[in-house]
Amino acid sequence: MTKEQLLLATKNRAITRCWLSHTSYGQIAAATAGLLWPIGTVVAGTWGIAAMGGFAGVILIGSVMSASREADAIDLEVSQGKFTKLGDYLTQDDLLDIKRRAIAMGVATPEKKMSPQAGQTQEPTSGNKTPAPENGDGAKLPRAIAQLDDAAPHLFMVGRTREGKSETLKHLIGSEQRVWYVTSKATDRVPQHWQGYRVGGPQLGEQMTWLLDQWESSLLSHLEGKDSAREWFIIDEAIGILQSLKTKGHKAIAARLAGFVVECVTSGAAVGSLVGILTQSGNAGPLGIDEDLLKNFSVVGCGKRKKAQMIKAFCKLTDLRLTTEQEAGILALEGYWQLWENNGPCLSQVPLSQLVLKDVLPCPTNDKQNDAVQNPDEAIALIREVLSKSESPLTAGAIKQQKRLFKNHMSLPDLEALLAQLVTRGVVVMTAETPPRYRLSTPRL
């Protein structure tokens, strides 16, 4: 690469940063680096970059014009041999990369940092007053794949729609065998062995009543010592579901849901009942989760390129702080990423899940006309009877065809939901996933 090519690449990078961020992170990074690249002179600052055909001074500006005008201004200045605005959009990582390229070309030599007395610019801080590390590499967040903290066993995950919450959830607890999952989105898919339901519409109150009946019964079994196997209760878009219940006249059910979450958070972990909250908001107040209770959660933030909302929510929930450089580095990342607590803020990019998925089912209700759901013991007895007489595993559809009660009163989604419960309880074994086939856990019962 020639000096001219390096200059062109630097200009293009600054323009790209301008369009992507439309912020002035680069101003701080450039000032911190002490980058001066005067025409025809040996460079002052930390790098000792020799004459490169010339950077004028990096000058901080007080305000930022629109992205298009700024990009045009950068291009015009470079064409005129001026380089004031380049530094406005170059991040610390950009400057380090330019430094490495310049050294490789033999036109720059690394030097020790100048002392404050010699005129080095003081390191920046973010809006939370946290001092930045003294070099660009130190300003980067540590990286490790996100995982749950045993000391904070419940999960609070925050991120906007389509910012990777579902994929991160599968990574964190996809291998758990007993998971209840409720969502308001019909497009959601869950691991094959989970019990996944969607709620909403006119039957929202009845659906959540049925679900809470199951959840409270399961939690009670754990609290009484009758059930010791780990069990997860996941609520996707929890605050949205809670608010919908309230606006549709189901305030008592909303209070019941919030009460279940608080009881599970305060008492459930010791007996194997764990709660997971997925939300777009960093506000846990509507769920009754105060600051002290948040300490029982592993907090994970999910985001993607240029989305700053998650960073603010994560810092609010955890009381951790990021430097301006760290925030800028995160926002420039490609793809999806996660922030989590690992002795401080830590950056993660979880691998894609390989689990077999299925669609979530419509959540059942306590409809009195649904005799099989209203009388689960009778329905379970019928399932046992059908499976005990079969020489091979059966699908839910095949089971439904065997008995009049299933044909006339129990919908296929309700039967599939009941079978999923029996799988988690060890009564029934799922022998195939596509389509699911079931047999009794013992040859004859």
C-alpha cells in the first residue's frame, strides 16, 4: 500500500464512520491518541509518523452537521489537502489500525507516551464519569461467550425486537429439559422438548389463568419438596403481556403474574424453580422486581450494530459503566452481540443454536367445555390406555383418533401441550421429533 492509498483508505473509513454513527466518538479518540500528521514534517504525538503528504491538525468541533453534509465536507477537505474533519469520525481502533499500516510501510515508529507535562491530552471519560484506560487496546471490553452466574441463577434479558434474544436464550438454557415458555408472538419457535405457548387476543385473560394454574402448581410442588428437578418459567415480552392484561380488564391476573415472578425469584432458586424475563425495556419495576431482587438475576443485554438502547438498559440494570470508547466499539460491531456480567461488563457473540425447533402452540384455557383439560387425570388415563395398547410410538394425532373424548372435546394443540407436560414429568417418552411420537416410559402401566 502506498502513502496515497493509505490516505484514501483513511478518508473512506472516516466517511463510513460518519454515516454509520453520526456521532463524534472519533473526535475524542483522535484527541486521545494525539494524532497530528502535518504536511511535510515529522509528526508530533505518540506515533512519530513521518511526512505522509499531510494530515493537518485534528480539531474537535462543537457540533455535528447532518451525516450527508459531514461526509461531503470530509471529501472536500481531503481533496483540498485539509484534514480537519477526519479525526471527528475515526475511532481508537481505526487509529491503531492506521498506525500498524504506517509502521508496516516504514513511515511510522512506535514511541512512548508523552507525559502530561509534555502536552499529552487527558484521557476521556464517558457520560458516567468512568475513566477510560490509557490505550486503545485496554479500552476494549473483554470477550467471552455469555453464561449464567450460579450466584444469580434467574435470567433477565433485555433487547429490542430482532436483536438476538431468542438465539441467546437457546444458548443459555436450550439444553434444560423442563422449560415453560410463553410469548405474545405467533412466529416464535422453541426447542422441541420445551412447552411453548403463545397468548393474546380476546382469550388472553383465560390463557394466562390456565398457564398460571400450571405454573403455581409446579412451584408449589418444588416448595413442598415433592419435585426436585430444575424447571424454568420463561416470559417473553413480559412487560408487554403484563400491560395487555391490565388494559383488557384483567388487573387481578396481571397482579397474579407479577406475584408469581416475585415468589419464584425470592424462593424458587433454592428448590429448582427458575424464572426468565425477556423484555425490550430496562425497567423491571412493572414486574415488581426492585433493585435488591435484581441481584438474583444474571442480566444479559442483546443488541446489534448501531443500536445503543440496549447498552443504556444493561448499564441501568447492572449499575455497571462503559467508557465512551467501549460504547463506540460495540456499536461498530457487525452482527449480533451480548453484554453480560463477568467480573465487570463482558462482550459476547453466542454461536448459533443447532437445536431442533417447533412452533409455539396456542395457550389452552380452562374452558368448561374442554372436558379433557378440565379433568386432566381422565385425559392422562386415556393417554396411558392408548399408548399401552400400541406396539409402536404414536403421534398426538394418532392418539387423538383413538378415543371419543379426544375427538370431540380436546383440540390437538391441547393434547400436544398435555403430552409435553407428561414428557417433562417422565410419564411419557418422546421417541421422535419430526413429527413427535410418544410411548409410555415403561412398557405397561
